[in-house]
Amino acid sequence: ILVALPLNGAFAVTFCPGGSSGVPGVPFNRQGDSTGVVDGSCNHIDGNVREQEINTWYPLTPPSVWREIAEVAEVKDGNGSDGIFEISNLMQNSTVGTITFDWKITDTDNIGKFAISTHIGGGQGNPDGWAWLVDTTGSSPYAGTVTLKCYTDSGTAAECNGFSNAKLFAPVPIPAAAWFFGTALLGVAGIARKRHSA
């Protein structure tokens, strides 16, 4: 039986499925959304989002790569910060199965792109991570609200098992020497492969 998961106003921007439920015919039992992000940019992984996933999902033009520049894991009274990245109003509602929090990037000087991610623990389903590209077309500070919703495999609301972290990623240029050295190595490897196949 395919369970249709309800959508409400909080999921109007970039609805993104969460972890698979493990039950035949039930595709997932989590969903996530955020405001202040690029529409359709959401990605999900069964686990914690790392630089590797961000670079795969949102490839940059070399020699730049995505690097994690901030992580908020310690939250007190619903609020936490790490340098230029802040979260606030973190709330978990077990009755309706949601976790919500506001995020804000407080310093955007000389950085043209950002990506954010969040991670929640196991419980109803596996640990889940979501990521989005931040919408930087407007004026800074860039900000939004993340809403995560959890279900049982029968489609009823379930408690989301714990906020784990929120991360901020930004493009970082690779030093020119390292970029040219890496390119040279690839060229040598290509020549060696041609000689071997000849």
C-alpha cells in the first residue's frame, strides 16, 4: 500500500523526501524543507551531510571546491551559533512529528555562494541529512526556516529523533600550485594508460 504523505504550508518551497522506510510500497518516512533556499536544490542522504556530498550535489567550476565553514551542534534554549552561522528557535513537536529551526548567515562578505545542511538522528527510520543551496539573489543577511517532518510507516505523525547539527558550506579556491600539480598528475596518468594499452 502506497502511503501518501500530507503536505502543508510549511513544505511549499522545496519539499524533499527523507529516509526510506524499509516497508514495501512505502517509499520514505521523513520529509524536509527550508525557506530562503534555491527552489528544487534539496538533496537527502541516510546519514550526516559532508563536504563530499555537497561537492557531488552542487559541483563548482575548478579550482573552487565546497568546504564546511561552520557547524552548529551545541544548542541551548533553542539557540546556537558558530561564527557567521546561527540557528534559533529550535523546536521539536512530538505530537505532530516536526523539528523546526530558523537559520541565518550573519556575514556574507566576499562569499557569493552558500549551502546549508541539517542532520537528525535515528529513531523512526534511519539517521537523515538534508542539504540546500542558499538563495543569494536578495540582500543579506540570508536566512530561512527549516522544517522536518517524520512519519510512521503507516503515514501517521511520529516523533523525529533529535536534532544533531546544522552546517554551512562555502566555495574555497584551491591554491593554484595544488591545482596545476593535480592536473599534471592526471595528464601523466593518462599518458601511462595510453602506453600500457598500446
